[in-house]
Amino acid sequence: MLKFIPEDLFMSEYRLSDLLDMSIIQKLADSNFSASGLPMTITDPRDGTFLVKAGWPGICTYFHRVNPLSLEQCRISDKVINDHLDEGAYQYRCNNGLWHIAMPIIVAGRHLAT
């Protein structure tokens, strides 16, 4: 699961996907969703890329994230969440009416994912 990282690569340059095999993390997330019914994502804080996505509600995938007006509300909600991650875990009812719980994934003092 852990990848070899050259010693000369500074921690500030790492991304979570440099440290972990994301296909294994995806399988764990899928299994967690199957067992609990709780959807989850892991995103890269640099660009918002979804590294892992399991059980995401259809309303997000097939409506809110493809409709320009509601997508803008998603982006606003994502920013609100990101602005509070330095406080630790954060729960928030998004502008489209859905609840989100977000927590930073910190490695060696760096926020590598959410």
C-alpha cells in the first residue's frame, strides 16, 4: 500500500497519491460504503481532484455537479468547508441542502487530502 518515495523529495511536494496506492484505498472505501451505507470522497486540497469516491448520492453525481447553477452552489459549499478545515473535522449543510462532514488528512503536518 505504501509507495517508495525518494529521500530527496521534500514533504511539501508530496500528494497523498504519491504515498498510497489509491486503487487499494478505493477498494477500502467501496467496502466501507457497502458495510455502512455512508458515502465518502477523498479529495486533493491543491486542486479538488477526487482521489476516491464511493457511494456518492445520485443527486450530486447526476444533477448538482452537472447543472451549472447548482454546481456553483457546490463550489461555494466546498469553499466554506475548506475554509474551516484548519479547525479539524467540520460538518456543514451545503447550499443544495445535503449534509457534509469533512476532515483533513494530515501527514507530517501537511494537509494532503480531505
